[in-house]
Amino acid sequence: MKLVKRPEIEGFLKSPPRDVIACLIYGKDRGQVLERGQALAQKIVPDIKDPFNVSLLTDTDIDADPARLEDELTAQSLMGGRRLVRLKFFSEKASLDKQVAAALKAHAAGELNRDAFFLIEAGGLGGDSAVRKLADADKAVASIACYEDETGDVVRMARETLAQNEVALTPDAMDMFASRLPKERGVARQEIERLCLFIGPGSRRTIDDKELQDFLGVEPDASLFDAALQAFGAKMAPAQAGLRRAFAEGEAGVDAVRALNAHLVKLRLIQAQVAKGIDAKQATRAAGVFWKQEAEFLRQARAWSDFHLDPLSKELIETDKTCKSTGMPDLLIAERLYMSIAGRARRLGL
């Protein structure tokens, strides 16, 4: 059962019918796939981390043990209630696609445990995918494709997130902010959340385009970009030298912090593009990386995972505020952060 229009997709995610016992969510925008999958999973079971009622599988699990998927779909809940079998399926193997399709067909026909909901979160499945064909056609299965967000979708997501944090942008500021956001939902949402931290969650503030410019900043001098590249690459001495050269040229601590943030955003964009299956070099170009720096950016993108980038993103916001408000020497604050990042990069093996 193919769901195409936004209202029917949102309606399904909020209240999935009991007669639909499986759902395929797929597309190249992995952030949107995972976000919708998370929303649906939370409607199926009270606790998506419950080991008794939730089974989380990957394509690697299925490849290693072909019987595993049907076993999980057949199993009954140990504690009573509905079970959730959640499959992260980002493999391009045709044999695995057919294997998952066979399990999905048996489940949709009621041959396995009908109290189990089968959720498949997949990559950009082609028209020849057996899983996609079955999900599109079977009434017991919902099929949802995820495409890159249009500008209106990005604005809607930004407004909703800002409202949840009790902050807002003026219309002109929203137009400016939306024009700077990437279309990949996962990266866009991280930038929106970063903006909320900048304004101050719960502050009920509305900022205009001039105040927003303080958040967006202007592109700092090339010396700072080079210093940020060296810091994220664990090259402490060159990073420090580039940073001090930029300071000698008149750059401020806040400019240095923004250079780090610009670098972090490029790493996230590369990771998002590669996750979609886009060629690595094309991913770096899409992120605006100079061709001579492609290899280094890719090396860093492989090492800096979300586990390390997420807390750093928040730290950059706090450091930016510290540089502006505490009266402490902003150049020293920025230099300390650069050295800290270089040290972390070294521990990551860079």
C-alpha cells in the first residue's frame, strides 16, 4: 500500500491501523528514513528499547543467519502485548533483498505472528527491488518513500522545532535561515537544534535577520579554514600556527569558532551524502570542499562519528557565547578549543 501524500503519511505515522502489520520506509535521505522510522516505532510499542518486545536487526544479521528474520517474526511476546521487529536494511545485495521480501510476504499473509509489526528502514531501493514491489502492492504493508525536503518542508520543520523550544525567527530571518540549510533532513535538523541552543530554549525570544547573522557569521579568512582543517586532522602544531597567523591578520575568537563549525557542517554533509550511496568525491564537492582537500576531508569524515560530533557541536555554541559574553580573552578561549579538538582527533587515530 503506497502512501504518497504528506497528510496520509503523517496520519499513518501518528496512528497506524491495526490491519497494517508491516511498513517499509525507504529513500536516499537516510535522516528522514530514520526519523520517520523512529516516530512509527514509538507508536507500535511503549518502549522501543524493551528487549522483550523489540527486536532490532541489521542486514548483516540477516546475511549471517538467513533464518533469523522469520524466527523473530514468528516469536511471541514474552511479556504480552505487541512485538516490534525493526530491520535496518541498507544493503544493495539482490539476494538479501529477495530474502527480506520472502519474509515480508509470509508475514503479510498472516503465516507468522500477526501481533508482530515488521518495520523495515531501507536506503534508496530501486524499482526492481522485490521488497519495494511487495510493499507497494500489499494492503497489509505500508510503503513510504523519503525524498529530499523542499524549501517548504525545511521551513515547516524549523518552525515546529523552534516552537517546541519556545523561540522563533522573524519572517525575514526564517527566509535567510532556510536558504542556508542543507536539504538532507538529518543535517538540517542538527542545524535547527543548534540555532535553538543559540537563541536559548524556553527564552520566548524572537530574533531578526541581523541577530541571526551573528549565528550564521561570515566566512572567515582562509587561514582559519586551514587551521580548522588541521585541528580536525590531529595536526596540532600546524593548527596552532594557522590560528595565530589568522589572529595576527585581525580575526577574532568568534571567527575562529565559526570556522570550526563550518568545518564540522562540511563533515556532516559529506557523511550524509556518502550514507545515501553517493560517490565519495561527489560528496565532498557537494559539501563545497576544495579539490586539493578532498582526501583529507574524507579521512576525517570516516573518523569523526556522530558520537563525537554531536557533543562538539554543542560545545561550539557554548564557546561562541563565552567568547562574546564573559570578558575572558577570546583568542585564548578559541585556541584552547582548537588544541582540544586536535587532541581528540589524535585519539580517534587521525
